Amino acid sequence: MTWENFITDLSYAGFSGFAIGFAVKKLMNVMLMFVGLYIFSLLWLQSKGIININWEQFSVFFKSLFQNVDIFLKTAASSSAFAIGFFLGFKAG
């Protein structure tokens, strides 16, 4: 492997990491907006006496959801160039 091939591989990994990090941050912002609206609507329905919320089960569901995201990030960020690009894209997004 020549230096040129090595640098090319690093630049591809860095660019793909940047693009994925940027997209993940944008998707997380949209997802968190919908989760906030969902929780707000549940609180409103509970205040009107229409539903009763089991908050313990609700927290278990969201913990498992974010645990899966954490597993994905640890798996995807195995390359250092990809990880640097990912975090730069995440920060830029």
C-alpha cells in the first residue's frame, strides 16, 4: 500500500464519517422534536383524565431505544478517520 492509497482511504472514511454524522444530528433533532410533541400530548391527555400513564414502563422503553443508538455509534465509529469525520459532521449539523 502506497501513501497515496492510504491517504485516499483516510479521506473517504473521513468524508463518509462527516456526512453520516451531519445526517444523524439532523435526524436526531427531528426525532427529538417528535418525541417532545408525543410526550406533551400524553401529558395533556393525562391532565384531562383521558389516559393514565405507567411512567416506569415508559422510561424502560426509551432507555432501550437510546441503548440501541449507542450500540450503533460504537460499532460505526471503529475507524479513527470515520470517527473524526463523524464527530465533525455531528458538530457542524
